[in-house]
Amino acid sequence: MSLHMVFSVAGLTSCQARCKKDDLVILLGDGVYAINTPENMSVYQVLEEDALIRGINLDEYTASISYDTLVSLCVDNKPVVSWND
């Protein structure tokens, strides 16, 4: 299973075109803004600190993670792919 780290809204579009059904997708940095896009039909994990810094209310989203969880996911999943188009 691959881990996709999405750093921008445009990066999510590229990621969606290439990721597989069972892959994990994490929105971080400016990628957290993609959580509000209408075409976002899947549930992605969002890095909690990055969302809060950008003023995104996480009460609506149950899939927020901490930096510690992000590190664990990076260790446990190969490959780790970054998207920032």
C-alpha cells in the first residue's frame, strides 16, 4: 500500500489520477484546503496542525492525524509519494 502526501490542491488532482483504491492519502501544508473541494469524494486524512494553522474547522472531519501518526504511517507504508503540482 502506498502513502500519498498531498501538499496542494492541484497535487490532489494529480494524486487522484494515479492512486489506487487501498492507498492512503494525507493532506498537509496547503493541501489541507482540498478537503473543501466538491470533487473530494473520498475521505482523506488531514494533518491536524496544518489545518488549524489555516483556519480549517476539523469538527466536520474525523480523519485528522497528528505529526506522530504521520511519522508512523511513513515508516509503515512504502512507497511514500509526495504531490505538489
